[in-house]
Amino acid sequence: MDAPQFKGSTAGIYSKKVPLYEMKQIDNLSLVGLYLSESLLYLGFVLILLNNMNVLAPGSFFGAFNWVTVAVFFIGLAINFVSIPYLYFSSFRNFKKENDFWDKETFWILPLFFFGTFFIYCSQISSAFSLFIISVVMISTVHLWFVRMSWKLANKNLGETLANYQQYSTSLKYLTAYYMLLLALLIIYNPLQQMFVWIRLHS
């Protein structure tokens, strides 16, 4: 299985094979949590794409009030309020167990955040902006909590394999920077919305 990972000072993302014996050590809850989160992301994207291609709810588009917009809005809520906090918890637990599945979970937090906030923010439902702000504040709080927990873990094991215990903390550092960049991109330019508008106009 390919497991993307943040490594070292360059934060390069590469594919790493997770050995079969490690896959057997991964609890079913971690697997179900990650793959369900991925499925929600793909489902929301496909619903918007088909809607803007006039396959679903013809004559309408994502952002106009229709069943697709409502469905995608709730998918965004599920991603931001359930999937992302769960992946923080599960990845940290797997990291402490020295199971490499943690970096696959950590890798998926960023795209889930980007699409989850897009699904909420661009739905234009009346409560969307308030829930967007609340979700960002909640994810920031969870993120900072696990940054603190990872530093405590690294300091606790200072005399042991420090580099190994700093991997999770280093991943979260880069995740902090990527969060800010993606939020700025979403609010200032919103490339996904531009893409879906282009599809709607040319379909």
C-alpha cells in the first residue's frame, strides 16, 4: 500500500510501502475512518461536478439552493466536524504505536480540510459562513492540541530516538503552513469554484 509521508526539513511527500504485517496491526476503526473520509470527499466532488454538468438537478448549479447543494453542505460538515478531528486522534494513536499508517492519515487531513471548507463555504446556505468559521476555529484548536501533545511526546523521549518522535510534530508544523495557504487561496481566489463555473458554462 502507498502511504504518503512528510519527511525531514523539506517536507517532501513520497510513497512508502506499508508492510503487510503492519497492515494487520492497523485496527479496523482506523481503516474505516480514513476510507470513509476519502469516500465523502470523492462523493462531494462528484456531486458538484455532475450538478454543474446538468446531470443532477438540471438548470441549477452548486451554490444555488437544491438537493445537491444541501447534500454537499452536509458532507462538508461531516468532513470538518467529524473526519478531520478523528484523523488527528487516530494518526497520533498510530504514531505512538509506531505504525506507519499514521502518515497516510496525516497526509489526508489537508485535502479533506480544503474540500470540506469548500463544500461548506461555497454552498451559500444561510448558516454556511458561520459554520465555516466555527469549523476553522475547531480544527485550529484540535490542531494546536495535537501539536502540544506531539511536543510532549518528543520531550518525554528526549534521550531515546528523538528523530523518530519528532516526525509527527514536524508533519504538523508543515500542516500549519499549508492550512494558512489553502485558506488564503480559498477565500481570495477559490480555484475550485472557478473550475466548476467553467465546467457549467462549457458543458
